[in-house]
Amino acid sequence: MATYAVGDLQGCLQPLQCLLEEVGFEPSKDRLWLVGDLINRGPASLACLRFIYQMRSSIHCVLGNHDLHLLAVARGHRQPSRSDTLDEILSAPDANELLHWLRQQPLLYRDTELGYTMVHAGIAPQWTLEQACQYADEISRVLRGPQCDDFLAAMYGNHPTNWRDDLSGTERWRCITNYFTRMRFCRADGELDLENKGGVEIHAEKLTAEDLAPWFLHPERKTRCDPIIFGHWAALEGNANHEHVFALDTGCVWGGAMTMMRLEDQQLFRCNC
């Protein structure tokens, strides 16, 4: 039995199938972790989602910003953007079944035996892993429950830019969701910058509390000893260059590669797109 984690699919099915064939993936005994953004922008969003759904008993996945966007569009809370490739999902005869399954997926998955935690974008530097699990579960309960439409309708926006324990309602939900599904740069206290999407050349030992930096580089980050798998940030090209942090989005949908890591020995496999 082996466990593999793969970067953002974004509707790119053939590279995923290429990787699974390369490692001899056997759904009956192996496990596949998906870091979110399963769909959108790529050429085969519907086929990709169906393929994952058919293998769901062998899969653990977390939601990314594109997955949440699909749910918001499907429930009438957002208009598709020009670059979206969601129409084939929305008009599919099995759309309700696929979307219901997607809605059940978490924002964070943790395997205590393997010792890894998976999120789409990151974990706020001021949160412990236990707090992150608690906040992710909070959003999952909202998304699966009767407040789902309230959540999706208010999900979009960059504020509040920082976590406070007294946040409540839709502002609290939006802040938690932005950390897990949109974060790249922030300050040591967790203040978010959701505009900057580029790569980085920053040395952690030179940072101050006021410096804007990748979430995983802040030296006082409370999860710095916890192995974390994430995607979302294609500009990193898979190079977080930090112990215990594994960046798996290598820009497949933009003409890069799809990257898969075997968790047991951290061996990487790549398929050019």
C-alpha cells in the first residue's frame, strides 16, 4: 500500500492518469490525496470530476478556491467568469450527484499515522494545527448544513484581512476560508495580502513580524514542525525550500507539469502538460 499526493488538477485529467499509470496505482490498496482545485481552467473539468468521483473510496481531497467557486456558481451566488470551464459540469445529467459529493469534502485533511496534513493554500501562521483542524471543521459543518447558501453568497472578498477570535458570522467564515484556500503572502501575525501572486526570494532568518512573506516562511509559525502538503501557488514551481512544507502545484494547467509525491518516502513524480 502506498499513499500519493498530487497537485492542482484544474480539469487536467490526462496528466493525472499518466502519473497513476507510472506509479502503478491500485485503487484497491493505494490512496490518492488531492490538494484541491480539482476543476476549472483546464480542458476536461467534467471528466476529471467524474474520474475522481468514481475513485472516491480511494481518495482524500480538500477543497480549493475553484471548487468552492463551482459550488457558488451552481447555487446561483456567483456568475461564471470568462475563463471558467464549468459549463459542462453544470449541464451534466449527474451534476447534482457530483456537486453533492464535492460539498462534503473538507478544507483540511490530517493523517496522524503518516504525520501529514493537507490543505489547499496554507495554514495561518498564528494557528496551531489543532486550531486549524477546528476552524476547518467549522466551515465544513456550515458548507454541509442549512447555512450553506449564506456561506457561499458571502464567501467572496478580501476582508477581514486578519484573524480575530471574536469574528462571527459570514466575516468569520470568509476569513477562515481565505486562509485555507487563497493565502500566499501574509505577515507574522497572519495579516493577509491576497493581491500578490508571484514567486518569492525571501530568507526566513531575515524576517521581522512586520514583513510580508510566504505564510510558511515566518519563523514563529506555530505549525513549523508539522509536515504540510499544499497546492494553489503555481509560481513557486514546487519549490517551497522549507523543511516540512511540500508545494505540489507546478502549474499543469498553465503548461507546466503535474506533480505527485509518494508520502512514504517523499519521492516525486512528474508528468509534463
